[in-house]
Amino acid sequence: MTVNPERYIVPGAPVVMLTPTMCRFLVGYTDMLEVYQRYRGANDQVDACVAAIRAVDKHARPDATGTGSAPGTPPANHAEPAARWVTTGQAATRLGITERAVRKRCTAGRILGARLSGGRWQIPADSLTTL
């Protein structure tokens, strides 16, 4: 299936529209958030766009695991691996620190890719190897 890129460009403006599926892809399958963490604050427009993409991504996720059939959920053959995300308790055990310390690091942005969903932190398992 070929999709016309013009479909996502706002007529008369240099603006690209992103669907929830695109936002989920950018957040879940690229290093966009890691790059953003490094350069956060350098450009207000980029900060606002990343915040908007993250908000749409969170809204499109049905629960903390990112599974289900909510709008924007990738097809089953592109689903995120179950072991991709860990809880604050699992992260604390792996890092040898308390859950509170993990939550503080998440809040401070020190754990790349960590996000709050439904009042609980989702922590990328692979981000724990870089701490």
C-alpha cells in the first residue's frame, strides 16, 4: 500500500500532521525521546512538538503496558515486546536502589524514555543498562 505524503502536509503551511499511530511509532520505535533528553530546552518549538507527540502517544495507549486495541495501536506484528518495559520495583531491584529513588530519577528525567502512564512509571528496560 502506497501512502501519499502530501496527505499529511497542511495546505499553505510548512506543517506536518501526525496521527496517533505515527506518534506511537516515534515514541516507541525510535530514539526520539533519548535525543530530546539530550537537547531539551535548546528550541522552544521542538520542545512543544515533542510534548504534543508524547501527549498523543499517552492518549493512544490503553494501559501501562501499551497493549490492546486502542486507536493508534501498532499491528500485532509490530507490537512492543513484553519485556521492553519494567516497573519501578523491577528497576529498583536491577539498580540496587529504592523504588522512591527510581521514581525521583524518572521525575528528574535521568532515566531516558521513562514515562508516566495512568499514575505509574513505564521504564524502558534497555535504559537501565546506561545508568
